[in-house]
Amino acid sequence: MENLIIYATAYLLGSIPFGLILAKTFAKVNIQNQGSKSIGATNVLRVVKQSNPVLAKKLAIITIVLDFMKAALPLLILKFLNYDLNLLWSVAVLAVFGHCYSIYLFFEGGKGVATGAGAMMVLLPLEVMTAFIIWIIVGKIFKISSLASLLALLTFIISSFIFNYNMEVINTHAPIFIIAFIILYKHIPNIKRLIFKEECKVI
């Protein structure tokens, strides 16, 4: 029963649509009806900057931090309390699933990148830092958020096999592949736009 409560809490916390809440509260716009209609930081920036560029950057940064922390903070607490690593990986998956399929938004949501990064920063920090470097480089060169995120995701998966081939305790990369699949699936519209060179740049 305790584990079920933890799993439910992880999903409910992951489901909180911080980007949507911040944009509605401070910019008076519904980002679900504009731009990519995603609830993530990129769409917050894209939509809000049409009316207030300065506010847009602030809200986007806050959104990234909150989406990151809603996975990282619960995992840090559970890790501090010495909960089993198998449970921590389940919490990580549920946090990302909650962000991408929020119960508060009738199972709509974001792309899961920041929340996934928050979870993995606790569990596989070296791999996240490696992926972050690629995200920064690709983002700076191409200025396409989805391309940077997808290449960072690929880098993360590859580096997980390099740095943690045996995956201590759980002995499987299955949770990583589940999270990667969720994020990749949510990026299918972006992938299509990338193929046809229609994806918008973030300037």
C-alpha cells in the first residue's frame, strides 16, 4: 500500500502542468490553444513572447525548473530515505508519464524532456550532463528545440550503456527505454516537421 501511494503521488506530481498554470496566471494566455499546444517551456516561450518577450523568457525558465524539480525532488527524498532503487525507477517513469499524459488535462500534456532530465539527474547524473552538452550545442547551432531534445535523448541512451552497462540493482535498461519511448512518441509531430523542414526555430 505504501508503494502504491508513492506511485500515485509521483504520477500526480508529474501531472502538474506548470507551464500552463504560469502562462495563464502571469500572461493571461492559454498555451494549449496556441503554438504547438504543448504545456512545456518551449511553447511558453513561443506563445508569451508574442506579447511580452521579457516575461516569456522568465516564465520559460521557471517552467523548466519546476518541470525538472517535480521529478527530481521526490526522487531525492526517496533516495535520502533509502528506498529501493527499483521503486525509484518506477517513480521516474511515472513522473514522466504524468507530465506527458496529465490527469488534470484529460491525459494531454508536454513532451517530457525537462521532467525526464529531472528524474535522470538523480539516477544517472553523468549521462544527463553528457546529454545536456549535446542539447546546448545543437540548440545553439540549429536553434530548434525538438532537434536538440531528440539528439540529447539519443546521447543519453548511448551514454547509459557506456557508463552504466549493467545498471546497478535493476540490471536492465528497460525504464530508460520506456521513458525514451514516451518522449519520442510525444515528439512524433516534431519529427514530421523536421523531416519536411517545417519545424519552427526558437530565437
